[in-house]
Amino acid sequence: MNINKISYKLILYIFLISSTITVISVYFQLRNEYNEQIRQFETELNNIKNNRLDILSQAIWTVDNDSIDMFLKDLVDNEKIIFAKIHEGNKELISLGKPKHIDVIEKEFIIRKTLNNKVRDIGKLVIIADLTPLYSYIGKRAIETTLIEIFKILVISLLVIFVIKRFLINYLEKMALYANNLSISNLHVALELKNNENSQSNDEIDIVANSINSMRENLLSEIEKNRKNDNILAQQTKMAAMGEMIGNIAHQWRQPLSVITTAASGIKIEHEMNMLTDKRLIESLDGITKSAKHLSSTIDDFRDFFKQDKEKNTFNITGTFSKTLSLISNQFQNNEIKIIDNIESVVVFALENELIQVLINILNNSRDELLVKNDQELLIFINVYTKDTYIFIEIKDNAGGVKEDIIDRIFEPYFTTKHKAQGTGIGLYMSEEIISKHMNGTIHVNNESFTYNEIPYTGAKFVIKIPKV
């Protein structure tokens, strides 16, 4: 099985987390076992005090040396007790065994004798028990338990990564390859992920694949309709041919497809560089899913693009920006472009999807210009505020601005400063059409010099003005 970088990282994460939990669990388990052994040991020593000191007391009182020697031998013959001695006053009376001062438990018992109903202290018994066998036992238990748990973790990790590779990564790689190769010329080729399976499941992978295929079919259908329907061409002002409409659709497809391609490529590059986190992976997959859904809705939006009976709805502008940024955030994060926003919460009655398209067009144009700036911080400023009965949306970057000799032409159809492979010159033209015709607003651009963090910049500022509810 060919395991890629994401799989390696997942194995590593599972192994590290499971190992940490296992180490903690084994530690507490062995510590409890150690404490239990110590308690049992101390109980055995205390039993000597409770059950055998009277015998020793009588032997000392009667100076029965044989009984004293037998008593000490009986103690030291225990595998745990290595040394015992008896003191009479400050004088050592007798000892047996070899004393040790580390890894031991030392106990002292006062030897008492009752005479004429009076209790007298006649000596002291000192016992030293060796803990080395116990430490050795605990160490062996720790090694055995750890090795068993590590083996379990490795088996579970391999099973998990096999499942993830089988049911997620393989399909993501296929979708990325399909998205990279997708173009108008091969739209008839369907995305097939589970062509060798008879499963009728409807999991998240199936939903994304079906959405992409549904959008592809819708696009093919719309392209065919546009080729046959001259009425659509008549309704599209400033468009004289069917190819222009197809170009519009293709241009709008390019942006969300770029999101999917960039997100998928970003996942691949980041996991190859060991930089991909679970959070980043989830964000990228969410971006792919949202872009795929946006592709599906774009077809219907284009079909009715110039109709006057489009239904408007009420929405909050903050939610609109959230949806917009969620579609393109991966591209901006991957290129370290910082977006600084100051968005006033205000309700708008308009066509939200079309406004999102306008915002994406402007933000992507800023992104393209910023990418050629490699010696400065890359910034985009978004400012939304109300004045009188209008909402003003300002989007400004620090990419150096638009050349003065072309700034008045950037909203013209097919006017572009980019290579043909990068742009068709339709995006800003369509943005002006949406704002002016469908939202009764205006859009204009100017260059502005400003200072941010005590650094002077110049950039293009787009200002959109639309009526409030």
C-alpha cells in the first residue's frame, strides 16, 4: 500500500497520543501496584511487632541467647529482610545480615517487658527490608505492559490509516487530479470515484462527487442552451455573440475550480512538507465542499443572469462576507495574504449570490496583483459602513494601484492586463453589470496612498455603493 505524507502524519499523531495515554495509564497502574506491595510489606513487618516481640522480650529478659539468635535468623531468612539487630539501651546486643541504606524500608520496634504490672523498655529491634526485588519486579512489569500496549497501538494505527487511505485520501487525490485537468473541452468526462464498486452509499465523498458531476452536467446543458437560444444573447447587454456568454460561464467556473485545485494541491504540498494539521485539513476539505456547492448554484445564476424577474432576498452583509471569505480563504492563507476587515452589521435586500460573485472577483484581482509583490506584507482591507440610505463597501489592497492610463478601462469587457491563460477580462465587467443593473448601485475604483503600521503603501480601492433595505 502506497502511504502518503498525510497517512504518515496520522500514524504519528495516533501513535503519540495513544502512547501518551498508555504511559500515563501504565504509570498509575504500576504505582498502585507498588503502593499495594509496600502496604503488604509493612503489614508483614507490623505483624512481627504484634505477634513475636513478646517471645523476643522473654528471651532477652532471661538472657536466652540461643532463642535470640534463632529469632534473628528466622527474620533474616525472609527473602525481603536483609538485616536485623537488637539494642539493649544504647548498646548493640546482637545483629545479623548485611545493612543497606538505599532502596530499603527500616523499622524500629521498642521491646517491652511487663513486671509487677509495670511496663519497662528493655531494648530495641531494628529491621531493614530490601526493596530492590520489588523495584525489579515493577520494572519488568512496566516493560512488558509497555511493549504490549505499543504493539496494540501500532496495529490500531495501521488499521486506521488503511481505512482513511481507502475511503478518503484515494478519493481526494482523484478529485484533485480531475479538478486540475478540467476544462471546457473535457466537460463531457464525468468524475468517477467508485466505478469499481456497487455501493449505493451516500457519504460525504459521494455528495461532493455527485455535486461536481451535477454541476458539470448543468454547465453542459446551459452551454448547449446558450448555443441554441438567441433570446438569451439579446438580453445580455454588451454581449454580441454566444461565445461571450460561454466565456462568462467559463470564467465564473475558473474561480471556484481554482479554490478546489488550490485547496487539494495545498493539502498535498503541506503534508509532503509535514506542515498539515488536522484543523488545516478540515478547513481545506470544507473549502472544497463549499466551492463544489457554489459551482452547482452558479449554473442557475448564470441561466437567469440578465432576467429582471430574479428574486431578491433580505440578508446581513456580515454573513455575505463570511460566505465569500470561506470560499477563497485557503488561497489567501496559502499565499500569506492578510485580510483586515471592519464590517458594520447591516441588512441588505438584494441578490446575495451575485454580490458574492462581485466580492470574489474584486478580492481575487487583488490577490493576483499582490502575488507579484514579494518584498512586503500582503494586505487587503475591507470596510463596510452605511451613510444616509446607502451601504458602502470598500476593498483596498497594497499592491501598488492601477496604472493611471488604464484605470478608466478596467470595467470594459475583455480588457485585461493578465495573460490570456490567467484571465478573460470579464470578471470586473460582470461585477459592474451586477451592481448597476441588478442592485441599482455603482462601483468605481481609484488609487489611494495610505500608511499601515507606520509603513507607507499605495493600492487600488474599489468602492461599491448600494441602497439599504
